[in-house]
Amino acid sequence: MPRLSVFFIRTALLYLAAGFTLGGLLLANKGVPLTPEVWRLLPMHVEFVLVGWTVQLAMGVGFWILPRFLRPPARGDERPVWAAYLLLNLGVLSVAFGQWLAWPGLIPFIGRAAETVAVGLFAIHAWPRVKPQGV
């Protein structure tokens, strides 16, 4: 498995663990109310699980599993995918903490923009690898 896929998948698993921990805390708070402030963690929980885990896992597996080129380097230029990895994680963290800490709306917006650019960079890299056989 390529190193970049390993980074994507390990980071996705970290987001999964963090998201499940936050979800467990939210669920426990429903049964035994600790403080209403716990509900401020809900946006962070959603961001970690939906974007941090799901999107990151899909990108990591996609980079690994998509067909390789016949000529070296096998997967093409990896720099856009490394940039996508960094932008996706910066975006997830800025959106999650921006909403949790009630930072100005510009911070989560910049985070969403970073996530969008990350997905675009990944798609630009992956698109040439998705082509009909024999073409």
C-alpha cells in the first residue's frame, strides 16, 4: 500500500475514534445529564465522522485502488494528493474547532473552502486514472 494511502487511512481512523468518543459523550449526556454545554460538541462530532473519517477514508482507498499508469511513476505526480491531504485536514480542524469555539463565521467558511479544494485536487489527480480500457 502506498505511503500516502497509509497516511489517509490512519488519519481517517483517528477521526473515527475522536468522533465516536464525542458521540459517546453526547449519548451519555442524554442518559445522565452532565451539563448542557456538552451539546456544543455536536458539530465537531459530525465534522469528524462525516468529513474527517468518511471522505478521508474514501480518498485513501481511492488513491490506493485506482488503476496505475503503465509507465513510472505508477500513480503519477503525488504532489496534488499530498496537498489535498493537508488541505482536507486543515479544513476539518478549522471547521470543527471554529464551530465549537464559536469563532467568526469566516474561519469555518475557509475550512469548507479548503475541504472543497482538497476534493478538487484529488479528483484532478484521479481523473486520468479513470478511463475506459483500451483507450
